[in-house]
Amino acid sequence: MALPLAAGLAGWIVAGLASGVGQIVAKTLVTLGIGYVSYTGLDALITLNEAQILTLIQTLPPTAVQLLGVLKVGTCIRIVFSALMMRATLFGLNEGVIKRMQVT
């Protein structure tokens, strides 16, 4: 007598989980898609700005470019832009939900 009740209960649990899994998968895919688009756009923006700054540094007189090379200014610029990228990524994520990103 207990066996049909257990089988029915197990069937209800499996059916409930199956209906909830579809929603979880859909939300996860949407979140990952929005995150990918945001990251790709932000990465393109930061890469463009970094390239422009390094190009402007190359237009300086040769002595200044050599001095900046010795001081590793190019490496410092890349570190700063990497930190900005990480801050924007972490700031945009809040408890698994992507917020609207604003430049402040």
C-alpha cells in the first residue's frame, strides 16, 4: 500500500522539478547573454581608449617616449584599464542580477 503512494509522490516531485528547471535554464541563458553583450561592449570601449592613449604617447618626442618606456607607463595604463574593467563587471552584477551600468 505504501509503494503506490511513494511512487505517486516521487512522480509529483519529478514533475515539479521538471517544470521549474525550464524557467531556471531560461533565466540563466538570458542573464549570460546580457552579461556577454555588456562585457563585449565594455571591453571594446576600454580597448579603444587604451589604444588611443598609447597612440598619443607615441606621438611625443623620442626622449619622452623612452622615459615613459623606462617608467613602464604603458604597463601601468593597461593595469588601470584592467582594474576599470573588473570594477565595471563586478559593479554591474548584484546577487546574480545584472543592473543598469552608469558611467560615474
